[in-house]
Amino acid sequence: MKKSSIILIVIIAVAISMILVIYTDSSTYANFTEAKEKQTELYVVGVLNKEKALHYDPVKDANHFSFFMYDSDSTECQVIFNGSKPQDIERSEQIVLTGRMDGNIFHASKILMKCPSKYNKDQVEVIETTASL
């Protein structure tokens, strides 16, 4: 075999392996029921349950924030975020969580909020919060 053929085969093998890593490692969107079944890190989209209280006491633990959220199937679940309470979460129109289920509680590592813009009434402002390690 020629050197150029071997190099071409190696390049193709590396490209295929990179494609496989990208597709198998990427997180997917799910609801709370699917997150409970899969037990992997997923994105869950939903809205804040404004009828239940938000639990955040910075004096007791500044890195513990919990709340209840409805997913796209209207399933309610408690969410725990190991970080500070995101500003204006009460005003959010939609919340995208990154995390995994542990029992009946969703542990979020990131919170992405879509809030109405205070400057343009037809635009949406996006705010991302990451848990502290």
C-alpha cells in the first residue's frame, strides 16, 4: 500500500470517530418523565410554577436554590440548583434546564431563562446561569 493511501484511511477514520463523539456526547431535549428513565444529563424546557414558593436562603446556604417547574407535558417536578437564585426568575416566560433526575427531583447544573425584554416588547431576553462547583 502507498503512504498516501494509508494517510487517507487514517484521516477518514479520525473524521468518522469525531462525528460519532459529537453525536453520542450531545445532550438532548426531554421532559421530566424521560429524564427519570434515562438518568443522563438532558435539557428540560418548561415554565416556572408561580403558585409554589421559591426556596432560597442566602444566609443559610447561598448555593442552594429550589423551585417547582412544569415541563412541556405539564408534568410538575421539584428542581434543585446548586447556585444562587437567578435574578428575575419570576419574570421568566420559559426556562431551559440542563441536568439530571435523582429520584423525583431534577438537579440542574445550568439554568437558561427566557424573559420578556424590558426595552422592546416583542423581543425576548435570554439569561444563562451556571451552578458553582
